[in-house]
Amino acid sequence: MTDRQIRKARESLPSICRIPYNEWTDEQKQLDKELSCREMMNSCLAYGGMKEFWRRHDSLFTPGEVNCGYADSHVEKLGLKRVRELEREQEEDFAKAKLYRNTFTDSEGVTYNTIVWGDE
């Protein structure tokens, strides 16, 4: 899914301000989890590819702390099979997009990349 498609799908979900998350249907909760996973995948694709999504950042944690890769919470919520399916879909859409590096620099000197999707 492109960013535009993700935004449109998010608009179909109820506002948490109006309907608490625990009152959403199972289908709405599933869509929310899948969209969150796709958003993280798109971010990883923009900054280093899917290897960043699966990488476990061991060096950031001291012994005894929870080890957290970007994929971990998504696999826990959706299952490995579904995350792999979403990964294939995101990579297919990303292959049709253009990636521009260092398109924006913030006040602290951090640079950002931009994905221009096929539907933009």
C-alpha cells in the first residue's frame, strides 16, 4: 500500500475520540494493526530496506532488558505469516516508487528521505 492508500484506509476507521479502541470491531482492530505494520515497513524501506525492519538492535539494550526489533511487536500482534505477506505487498509497491534521499533537513541537522509512490 502506498502512503495515500494507508491514509484512506485509516480514514475508514472510527475516531478514538468518538469510539474507544476497545469498542472497535475485530475487523477494525485488525486493519489498524496491519496499517501500523505497513507504515513501519514503509519507513524502513525509505531508510535502509526491509533488513532494518527485521534487525534486532541488540547493541541498544543492556542484559536483562527487552530486545526489540521493529518487526517484533508486529509479529506478536499479527503473526509471522501475515507480516511476511504484508512485507511482500509493501516491497512490490515500493519497487514502483522513487526514493529521494536527503530531501529535508530539520533544525538539528537530521536529514529525511522522501518516497514518491506510483499513485502520486
